[in-house]
Amino acid sequence: MADVATRISELERTLVSVSNQTAPADTVTSRSKPCDTFGPEGPNPVSSSGQDGGPGVLVQKGSSSQYFNEILISRVLDEEQDIQTVLSTPVSEATRPVSVPQFNPMGILSVPSYSRPLSSFLPNKTVATQLWKAYVDKVEPCTKVLHIPTAEVLVYTVIDKPSECSPGMLALCFAIFFAAATVYEQDEAVSVLGDNPVASLQLLKTGLEQAIAHADFLESPTVTTIQALAIYLVCLRRRLSICLIRLTISPSALRVHNPGRGIWTIVGFVIRAAQSIGLHRDGKMLGLSPFESEIRRRLWWYIVCRDGRAAEDYGLENMRRMTPGCAAGIDMPLNVHDSDLYPEMDELPPNRPGWTSMTLSLITIATVLGWHENAQSTPTSSDGTRSQVIQDIRARAKGYLSRCNPVIPQQRLTMHIADFVLRKLELVTRQRMQMHAQPGTHEAFATEENLLEAVEILELGTTMMTDDRLRPWQWSTRLYPQNHMLLYVLWHLCVCPDGPNRDRIWQVVETVFGDTEATRAGSVGAGDLGSRWAVLTVLKEKAFARRAGETAASGAPRAQDQTLVATPGGMDAMGVFTQMGNFDWVDDLQVLPDWTTLMKDFQMENTLKFGV
């Protein structure tokens, strides 16, 4: 069987190679399937416009530097010199002290230590059981990686007899326990983990790193160890306030997270490990059992959907082609409950027509495929082609969501996130269509319709924090900041400082900024996010200064936005914006960048909160 699989693999590579040699190198088919656009060596670096991207911007900061080549952010940096000045301020001149990262992801590359057994890093049985239950209730619905019935057996086996378990099993348990600990509210964290929850998290982190090292992950990765890293890395980003009652690290709270580029780099490392065990190929092609094939599909697509945040988080060019490996062919996971699957099954069940624990993941995958397909479109692609992509995704999502009951919290979560990501995909797709129709103009993009839609998308994100039925999953709201939506809103306010709904819009901007700053107040190691946030902060100041300048030029006080523009799904006005103060450089604003240029990478931001 192994020999047959090897021959099939070689044949596929040969066919793809021949196809690549005969196809025009600079041609992109607007309606080709995502799986048809790769060679075996990875994605073809062709931009959505058919041309290679620009060189990007390198910002020097003392003896170090930071590179941005995502067009939306690099164009702003290129045009706005004062933003570069903020970013290039040496660490010694920074107003905010830099803390040493306590949760650096590079510990994954540790060497094994034999000074103490791996089991000594585990919590006691009572705490471990509580952490497992918290994972199932609070993390699993947003991070669908595991098959809970089989994972439950593994977890309780480790809890009962850890010394008899493999390093891979221990690694998965450490990841589960770490993830669960990071989603606790303040009081819960102290109640479960003790008065020093940070020390408990550090112990779990060290245990995971040592388990990965003992499992020889670099040379011998397994599905179990890849599952462990997939769970761990997404929750390492977690911004959780933990009350430090008896600690002196912070006077108020510590956010357990590390949003720096290291995590994105390690995700690429995990993808390579996954490819090395054939995770990117469908198990049925490799002679694996139906159950194992399905578990591998879930894991692969989960990793793929988490690998698209570079542009929005770090100002690095997002992939214009999906992660290499899709060419080999791998099916989507099934829309089934975990109880429908078991290791001994001879064939997989059919998709269920209604909601399952996999529904949110499937909507995530469909949306990521939509980003990818729209990214392949060219200026000559028809608007109907792009619109059809959205219609297809909406139709698929409608099939999943039509039987959802918003009274049931987990189904309500799925409906909320689906609405969020589909509206965002639709807005960006519409703006791409406008860009192709009227290149080089502000008017095509600085429309009240686009602005209100972007604001409502931001409002959807903040609404989750006030919905008590979604309380168990509110931790995930801050996991992925919606930088692109906020950047568009601020850019629009710079271009059109006056207009209807401005009080409401500024209130949303202030809410997003306030929530983010409060979250980051006690953060550890948030350097890269800070750089991106510095750009947004300066752009916000420019937008407010432009608004103040318009008011001063008119010689009359600004009206209180009596007129509201109604949009589908819109909300009432959210109050009056309180002025932030005066700025000395109102008359010395830099020329604003053209949105036509900025939009070239806006389409592939991968905006799902839970990995999109």
C-alpha cells in the first residue's frame, strides 16, 4: 500500500510539473479552483494585479529594523513620514516601557531536559479535570481541532497515569490545559490556578515545550504533536486579564499573550511539519482509515485558516496563493457531530443538513477560499465573477445556518460570526470591484455606504462583548484585532472629515481604541502589534485634526450629526464624540495615500476572529 501511495504521489508531481511548463506563467484564471493554482514547490508569487508587489518599506529602529510589504500599511508608511518617525523611535526613547516577554513562542525549539520528569509539570488531578472541562466548554467551540470523544480518553489517561504516557500525549494535554487557563475570567483563574496564576501558566508552557522536545518534533512530528501546537499557538495570542493579587509584576493585571511575529513564524514551522507527514493530502489517497482521514482534514484546514493574519497583524504581505499543498487534493471536513465519528468505522457518515460543532469551522474555510479566489481576480475579471463568489459562500452558509436556533448559545455564536465575516468579505469584494471600475479616484471608495458598512462590522465585533449568551467565548473577540476595517474607517475620515453619522462613527473608533488600549495596558511582549497600533494611532490623530480643521475653516461649530444614513442591519447613533484636544500640525498634514493603491492587498486579510 505504501508503494502504491508513493507511485501516486510521484505521478501527481509529474503531472503538475508538466502542467506548469505548458501553462503561461503570467496568466491567472479568475474562476479556477483554489486547488488548481499551485505547483509542488509552493505558490506562484503573482499578485492579484498580475504584477509582482513593490519592495515594501523598511523602518529602522535603533540597531534593529522592521519590514512592511503589505500594500495597505506600506503605502501609508511611504506617504506619511511622521508615522515612520513614530515607528523609528529607538527603544530608549519610547514612552512606554518594554517588558520582557514571559510567553515567548521560541521555547518550542527547546532541547529536552532530563532533570525532572514531564509529569511534574502537570497540575493536580482536580485542577486538570477542571481545565479539561473549561476547554470543552469555552475553547473547543472556537478552536475545532479535536475529536472530543477520543481526546477525552487521552486526557483522562494522562491525568490518571502520566508517567506511562508518551511525550506526544503529554504535549497535547499541556496545550489543552494552557488554552483553558487563558480563557478564565479573573476570579476563575485565581480560584482554579491559585493566587499565582501566571506561575501556573509558565509551568504549563514549560511542560509543553519539554514534551515537544522529548517527542523529537523536528524529526518525528505526529498528528498529536501538531494538534498540540495548533491549540497552543492560537491561545498564546490570548489577551486575558489575570488578577495578580500577590504578584509584583504588574500593579493591576497581566495579559497572557504574545502577538509578535514569532508566533506567525512558528505557524509556518508547524505547516512544514504537517506537510512532512502528508497532512496536506487527503487520507483516502494515502490508504488511511476513514476516521483518521477526517481528523487529519480538520487539523490541516484549521492550520491553513490560521496562517492568513500576517498582513493585518504585522504589515507583512499576505499570501496571494493558499498554503502549498492544496494541489494534492484534500477534501473539506464533514458537517457532522463528533458523536457521528469513531475509529472503527468503515465509512464516513453523510453531511448533516443543520448545525453541528463543525459548522463554524466550515464557514471559516469557505470564507478563506472566497478570499483566495477573489485575490486571483484581475482587472479584466467581470464583476459578476466576483459577486458569484460571495453568492456561493452565502448560499453554503445559509444551508448551514437555516436550522440554527439563536436561543442556543453555541449556535448563536456561529450565526454571529458568520454574519460578521460574510459582511466583511462582501464589503472588501465590492471595494475591489469599485477599484477596477474607477482606478485612481477617492470617490469610488470614500462613499458613505462603504464607511457605514465598515463601521457596522466594527460594531458587530464589539457587540459580542455585551451579549451575555456569548460570554463563554468573549475571550476570542480580542484574539484578532480588526485592523483593516479600522484603518479604512480612519482613512475615510481623513478624506471626508464631515458628513452624516460622524458622531456615531467616532464613538465606534473611540470604543475600539479604548478596548484595545485597555487590553494592552498590562501586556507582555506586544512589540509588533504596537508598531501596527502606532500607525493607527497617528492616522486617528490626523483624522481628528482634519475634522477640526474643517470646522475651523467653516467658522461655525460642528452640527451634532442630525442626519443618519440607514443601512441594512444598521444601529442607532451611539452618542456624541468627546473632543480629544488640539494638535499643532493641523495645517501640515501629509498628502493622504490613494485608496486604489491601498486596496491591492485589502482583499486577503483573512478576517475571521476565530482564524479568519
